[in-house]
Amino acid sequence: MARQKKTVITCAITGAIHTPTMSDALPYTADDIASQAVAASEAGASILHLHARNPQNGSVSINPDDFAAFLPRIKQSTDAVVNISTGGSLNNTIEERIAPALRFSPEMCSMNMGSMNFSFHPLAGKYDEFKFDWERDYIANSDSYIFRNTFADIKNAATQLAPHGIKFEHECYDVGHLYNLKFCMDIGLFKAPIFIQFIFGILGGIGPDVENLVFMKRTADKLFGDNYRWSVLGAGGSQMSLSTTASQMGGNVRVGLEDSLFISRGKLADSNAQQVQKIRRIVEDLGCEVATPEEAREILDLKGGDQVNF
Ligand code: KMH
Ligand code: ZN
């Protein structure tokens, strides 16, 4: 594959599936989500991956009205590409999860490429206190959850979203998910060029090692040839190191408080923008250039910011 000239930075502003609110920096009100998204874009993120949260208690929200509270403000203040999550929480059905993307028709949305254990239960024992009542049980019980993304779910989501011309961020947590994606392409659910997010370090997915990144990349090359773009998300402590490696391999990067609350070992990040500034500095110091939103649109073949419904 021809090497990309610019590196696209995605920033995932506030997680939902697996990001409890232990850090005061993690935004959960519409105001905070909007202002952190704008700041992350000003720092160099050309794509904003967005979840919504219940503004009262920070729990996951897939209510489109909670997205409506921040999407127009982000659009008015930035040129960044909006990417709406279809991940929901571990308790939501696929119908609930795709409702915000169906309503707002963003340029991008996530598409999770396989069912899996998706657990963060070890966190429950690490903290004496949580900010909100729901958190400890939700976290502790994640050892019994299955993050459901069956072939039927993927087909259902892809079929309903197809008329919107949305580019999917295909979230692949393990090598098998790449084969699931290839199968879905072969039956006509997704068209090239696709955009793959290689995800490392989720308990239930592939581990955060450079060897695994090379293996995922090699497997994707074998399956998709020149017909894909890729990015790396390292969860937790692997966020910056795996992103750095990916950028040096010609890939794109994803940072953000959704996937790590930290800026360095043991030190909480102040904001999403701080993580974007850090990866931007590293990428530029190592000789790459960071893509603007317009360049990201061209690299990923997006429909354009004027084709959304918010
Ligand atoms: N935080 C990622 C590991 C989604 O939004 O669809 C999972 C994620 C899923 O981003
Ligand atoms: Zn997400």
C-alpha cells in the first residue's frame, strides 16, 4: 500500500462502554463534551469520536437527544469530522446503538466487527470510591458481559445505515475480526476503501504488543490489499506507545480519554486536548505531518461535513 503522507489523529472524547468517571477530566455533560471536543480539534484531532452520557450521573446514553445537545455546537466551532459511536453500553441492543447515527447521519460512525468478552472488572477492586453509584456494579459485572456484534447485528446495522453514505470506523479487537470484516465485504455489506481501527489492550481482545500490531497489519494487507486505511488505538498504558509505532509504520492514530485517562505512567491527563497535543508533538518530532480535517476527508474518502444531519 502506498504510504500515507499525513497522519490522521482521531480523538475519542468520552468513553461509555468501559470508561468510568474516576478522572475529573472525563467529560459527561453536553457542555464539557462540546468544549473538550473543540479543544481537541484545535490541538490537531481531525476526527472526533463521540459518545453521549447521561448528564446527571455520567452513565452511558444512547439517547439521540443527548447527542443533539452537543453535536451542533461542535459543528459550529470546528471543521472536524464527527464520528458517532454505535458501541452503546454493554446492555444496549444494536437497534438502540445505531439510533444516533441514523438520526444525525454523520460523516463517520463506529462499527464493531465481532462479539467478544469486553471486560474491565479488575478496575472494580482498584478504587475505594467511585464518583457515581452505578459505577462499581457496572464495572464489577463486566466479567459476565458479552459485547454482542453478531453477523446478523452487523448486517442489520450496515443495511440500515447504508443510505447515509457514512464511512465506518471498523473496530477490530483481534485478528478474527479482520476475517469477519473481509466476509462482510465479500457479501457486499461494506465497500472499499474501508477504514480499520486496530484495537489493542481490551481484556477480551488482542494484547498491546508491537508484534501483534505487525501481525494485524500483515493480516489486513493480505485480506484487503490496497483497499484500506488504518489506525491504532492502544487502550490504557499502551495508548501513546502503540500510536507512536503506528504513525512510524504509515498508519493513523487514535487517542482520547475514552481509551486512557492518563497522560503518562500514573499521571491523569488534564483533558483530551492534552493527549492530542502529546501525540501530535511525537508524530511531528519523528518527521510526519498531521492531517487537517480536509486532508482526513480526502484520505478516508468521506462524504463531507455538509452532508450531515445536525
Ligand atoms: N473504546 C473502544 C475500545 C465504539 O465506540 O463503538 C471501543 C469503542 C467502541 O470505541
Ligand atoms: Zn467509542
